[in-house]
Amino acid sequence: MRIVFCGTADFALPSLRAVADAHDVLAVVTQPDRPGSRGRPAPRPVADVATELGLPVLRPERIRAAESIGQIMALRSEVLVVAAYGQIIPAVLLEDPMWGGVNVHGSVLPRWRGAAPVAAAILAGDEVTGVSIMRMDAGLDTGPVYAAHEVPVAPTDTTPLLSQRLAVHGARLLLEVLERIGAGTSVARAQDEARATNAPRLTRGHGAVQWAASTAVDVDRRVRALQPWPGTTAPLGGSEVRLLAGRPIVMPSAAPSAPGDFVGTNGESVDVATLHGVYRVDYVQPRGGRPMSAAAYLRGRRPDR
């Protein structure tokens, strides 16, 4: 099958390797290089793997631009495969190939349509999520679904860990769907609009924790879900820090504490009262500093909220 592959993030890598091994990938379309930290280019994992595999790489600034559309249509692909690309695909590119556009999406649709489905599942406390292979249409993750596979969410899962598992399942499922499409036996079923939920793009505001407005469970979900970006920040020892790791704990009966109070220590970890429950902070990163244990950060500082 002649394929044009669109992807940018790590989630797309297993799918790219899978289709490159089994099909004729005419080109890989990915986001253009962007500035990263300290002046270095931001990572572009799909571009790196495509180069490693000897595949042509296109980096359009806007895939909706007429020049970009013309360049991709000139390849005469049979199907457009999309996984974690990061731009809206114009309808003409979904209509041009014989078998249209096929998307690898990190949830069991129609739950968690949108840019951040894995983080949304963790934030909501979902015990099960999964991956869907969808026939793309003009809407945002609204197209009919060829196949889906459920995956349990572990209580220690972070967005990178869960995304990695989903990506592997997605690559396997993608190959099965492409085989059925080529054989003419594929069936895509419409999504149930009544069950749809949205997972919008994350912003820095999602990661701001106020101890008095957050439960220990809520803090835990944010710390795990909002990695690597935007991260979770909270006041600790008089300053805002990034919470890197921790967990909610069950404390023995003790005197009531105000949210934000330190209620105990455990080795290099620090226990903080929340609106409901206690969150054990294991590792933090102060602004402009390096990651360290919560206790190391607090040593020598005033224990203000």
C-alpha cells in the first residue's frame, strides 16, 4: 500500500516503523523544526526516525497551505496515515487518496477527542483507556472507528508511560486495519455522539495547584498527567516549585491541619495537607534549579506555605 505518513511526537514512532516495514511509505510529513531550550532545536523524533529509515521528509509550516497540499497530493498515495501530527489535516488531503485518511488516536473514541487524550484519561481517574484507529473526516476526531483496543490505566501511570504503551498497541492495530482496508473487508462504525467527551490542548493553567482547592488525589493525577508539559506547580516553602513525583497517602489520625501545612516527613519526602487528604511530595524542581528531593529543597528554608 502506498502511504504518506503524518506525525511529529514520540507516540507516532511505533506506527511509523510498522508501516515502513510493511508498506511503501512515499514520504513522512512532520512539523518544522522549532527552537527548544537554551537555543537548541526542539526534538523532532519522527523526522529523526524517518531519516534513519531513509524516507523522504516534508516539513511544511502549514499543511493547509496550497503549496503543501499540492506537494502531498503529487505523491499519489493510496492512504494518508496520521499519528500525533499536531496540525489539522485539510479535507482535500483526506478525500484525495483512494482510502482516505486513517488516524491512530490515544483513547477509545468517542471518549477523549482532542489534543490531550492520554492526560485527560489520567486526570479523570479513568481505570481503562485505549487506542482507536479512525477514518478521518473534517471534524476533530469525529470520524467512524475501524477498531479499538482497551488498555488498563495503572495507578502509577504518567502520560509518557501510558502513551508509550498505547503507541505500541496502536501500531499493531493500525497494521491490522490497513490489511483489512486493502482486502476490502474493513468496516468503520460511526461514533456515539451522546458519549463523546473532549480533551483540549493543555495550557500552563492546568498545572497550577493550590493546596486549599485540591485534594491529594487531584494533585496526584495532575503530577502524573501533566508530564512532560505543562508540569504541575505548587507553593512549597515560600516559593512556587514544580512537583515532579509524589503520591497520596493515608495518615493515622492526627490533629487537623490547614491545606499547605507540612504534616510529616518520610526520609527525603515531605507530607503536605490538602483540601482532603495528604500528598507526599517526593521530588521537586525550583524555578531555575535542578530536580531534588522535597526535603533537600526545604532544608534551610522557612516552612511557610
